[in-house]
Amino acid sequence: MSNIIEITHLDAPELAAYVRLTEAQLRNRLHPEAGLFIAESPKVIGYALDAGYAPVSLLMERRHIAGKAAALIERVGDAPVYTADSALLERLTGYPLTRGVLCAMKRPALPTVEAVCRDARRVAVLEGIVDTTNIGAIFRSAAALGMDAVLLSPTCCDPLNRRAVRVSMGTVFQVPWAWMGDSPADWPEAGLARLRALGFTIAALALTEDALRIDDSALARREKLALVLGTEGDGLAPATVARCDFAARIPMTHGVDSLNVAAAGAVAFWELRIR
């Protein structure tokens, strides 16, 4: 039975997740079981539901109830569906809700590194990447180009950040992922040791003098390979590069020395995918 609730103002307490809570408050590190995230657009919300994420509520323009959100409303059971006209919801975002549908969802209990890597042969490992657009784009490339999992250092931004989810086009719900520990002290030494214990050869994407070309067969022939990508601007920390088995670089022309981390990841994922 649909639970559709008309709203006339944005001050209603039940809309706090959409209107007033920051990303940090939604994440709720002190009480992870109470954490939420926001998914946008019917397609992305559908991917989250397919992956077993639990909806708390929906917020949408009235015209979508019998339109493009009708199938979603059927899937969320008795979760409340808050609705209003487009003029009111435009005050929420500052611009028209062109996709018209938001969903507050419960954060899942995340798997361990060992669980997501159990059958993996190619994994992307992210160090200190803090831009939500880059995180979303990396997940999208990882899904499209054959990565089995994404692992994140504790200093990376949250993959369930609203913008990261949107940029990923829902692939953050399709690619298994896990945190490489709970605090900065868990990376890189302890994190890389966990990967080696799981049988991975570790390649740092870095511009060092001894870096192999990304198309070198010494990388491609590895049965299990972890590709480590570094933060925006500075790239991987020298201590991380030194602890990896290889450094790898993408050959470039016109004097260009590097690519945006999301673009570099896409090139590396394609070149080193399992054929």
C-alpha cells in the first residue's frame, strides 16, 4: 500500500535528511546503524534497491507519482513518499529537480576487505581521494572496465556521498567496496600487508623513474593485481609507492605529465583488465 504524504513546507522534521542534515550527520560515525544516504533519480534508486539497500522515504514532485516513479513506489512498500509541486522542491535544491526523485536510504553494514576480495582478481585501491566527483567517476569506470572491487584508504571521501552516488550513476551499488581500516594509521603499511596476504601483486600508478609502462606484460600477466591510485594533485605518497611491488605509468605525448585521477584510473582499468 502506497504511503503518499503531501507536504506544504520544508520545515517538517521528517524531511531533515533531505533539507537539514549535512553529509557528516547523515553518515553518523558514532552510530553507523543509524546512518543514511541520499540517492537521486529513478535509475540510481532502482540500482540501490536491486542491491538490497533499504529505503527510508522518498521525496518527489507530484507529477512523478503516476509517472516515472510509479514503479519505485511499488517497490518501497509502506515507506513514506513525500510529495509537493516543483516550485516548493526547487527551494530545496536551488534549481529544478529535473530528475524529480530523491530517496533516503539506510547505510548498510559494509563487508571486510577480505570478503570483497575473496574471488577478486583485479581491484582498485584509492588513497586519500577526497573529491566526490572523482570517487563517483572511478566507481563508474571500475564497473564498466572490469574491476572486481574498490578499496578505499581511511582518508578518502565517502562513496555514499550524494554527489558521488549521482556521478557514479549507481555503480557504487554494483561494485563491491570496503574501507582499508578505520583510521589513517591503518594505511599504507597495514593495508598493503592485507592485500599481499590475499595474494595480490600491488602496482602503484606513479610517475617514478623506474615505473613500468602500463601495457608492460609484467603487469598484465599477474593473476591478482591491485592498482593503487593517489590523491588529487600530489598523487600517491612516496611511502606508499615505495611499499608497492611495481610503479606503473601511462605513456603520454605533448609534454603532458599526468591525467586526472579518474581518467588515469579508467585507462589503467582497461589496459590491465582480465582478458
